[in-house]
Amino acid sequence: MLEIFKLIVPIFLLIGVGSVLKITKVADDTWVEVLNRYGLYIGFPSLIFLNLISLVPEDVAEKAEVFLVNGLLLVLIMLGALGVSILLKLPRERANAIMVAAIFGNVAYLGYPLISRVYPGKGPETTIIISIYVLVLFSLGILLLEVRRHQRESLLQIAYGILRNPFIVAIVLGVLVFALGWEVPAAVHAALDMISQSASPVVLVSLGVFLARKIPLRSIWRPALAVSAVRLFIVPALFYLVAWRLNSIEMYQVTVLEAAMPLAVTPFALSSMYPLDRSLTVTVIFISSIASLLTLPLWVTWMAG
């Protein structure tokens, strides 16, 4: 638990920096849009691109079945969350937020270092799984968000919006470079690496600026608890159930733990571009991150048993 605590504390410290900047009037509400756009248009696309070009074909082939199952499960969970939200006639912003929150945990910033400590030597597998999360969210997920953002526009306008999306561009370029075996110049790679490392911290500060205001907790805490429960218990339980049915618990250790991660900060950044419920997203990030201090050790113990 101490290791998990050490990994989560910096998240809240950066959020606190943003709140202090807002309270002291160094920052104002315009920072939220500017910092989020930095993450959306530069930071996260750089991270996506580097993740893809760093893949090793042999590592992908070794556990191809695990990776395929992981991707299919994420797609089914995302579509299921959206379908249930629509059936419940939830507002579009809330339904979109639930759809994204159902699948996109903090698989990189928190997941990678934690899994490296719990399962040494599984770094390549973890990197590929992180890439799968990125691909699912920023391909099908972005497609759904684009369609739901432009519900009254033509298919041509929707397609244009998708093709010029920075995440889609990063995925296309990353897959192209990986497939063709091209080498990225060292200076360019180093610059992109510095940019990608800044993405999460910048958006966390933005989140802190946004939090320094009154959030309607009375109306938001129940759905936030429900979504957090889905994020921390139901989603990893589904992954575990599939692994158990396939009689491959050991093969799916990394996938189950990654599925148990608290909500990442990326959905908050996406709320600057797409109609997502910001208050719900922020609250779920807080609740799930704090609760993961207890839930992640439980999942680690359960998988070890």
C-alpha cells in the first residue's frame, strides 16, 4: 500500500498546485482551456506516437491472444457503458463521460510503475497493453465522441472532424512508422519524449485550476460513486472472469491490474474538445484515485492467490 500511496501523492500535489494558482489569482479560468488544449493537441498525441513506435513485433506476437482479448473487452465495455447510459436517458455529456470513464484508467502514469514493481520483467507487455487502451479510446472512442458531438451534421463533416483529430493523426503516423520500420531522428524523439512527459502534469495543474470553484457535489456524488465502483471493481472483475474462463489467470495478470486503475486525467482534458460532464469526471478522478489506495492492494493480493 505504501508504494501505491507514493505513486498517487504526486497526482494530488500537482492538482493542489493548480488550485493554489487559481486561489492566489495567478491563474484564471482561461488556463483550463489553454492547458487542456496543450495536452490534447501536443502532449498526449506525442505520447501516443512514441508508445506505438516503441513496440517490438516479437513482444506483440508472443501474447497476441491476450492483447486481442484485452482490446475486444475494452470495446465491449465502452459500448455497453454507452448503451446503458442511453437506455437510462442520461444527458449526452454525462453519458459520454461514463463511456470514457468505464475503460480509461490511469494505465500509464500509475499502472506502469506499479506493475513494474509487482511483476518485474513485464515492461514490454505493459507497454503494449497501454497502447491498446490508447488505440481503443482514441480510435473508436473518438469516433463515437465525434458522432455524438456532430449529431446534426453530415457524415462528410463527421469524417472530416475525425481525420483532422490530433489523436487519430498520431495513431496513423505511429502505426505507419512502426509497420515500415522507420527510425525517428534522435533529436526529434528526444523532443517528443520531453513533450509527452509534460502532458499529464500540465493537465493535472489544469484540473486543479478547475477545482478551485464550487462543484455541485450534492447532485454529483451518487453517480460519481457508481462510476468509481465500475472503474475499480466491475471492470477488472470482468477481465478476471474472462481470464478464469480461459483458464489463464497468470497470462492475464497485467491486463486485470491495468483494468483496476483509477480514472486517468485524460477524460478531463477531452472535455475541452467534446461534450463530457466535467464535474462528474473530476469527482470520479478524485474518488477513484483515493479509493485505489485500498482497492489496488486487494487486486494485487487476489491475483497473487
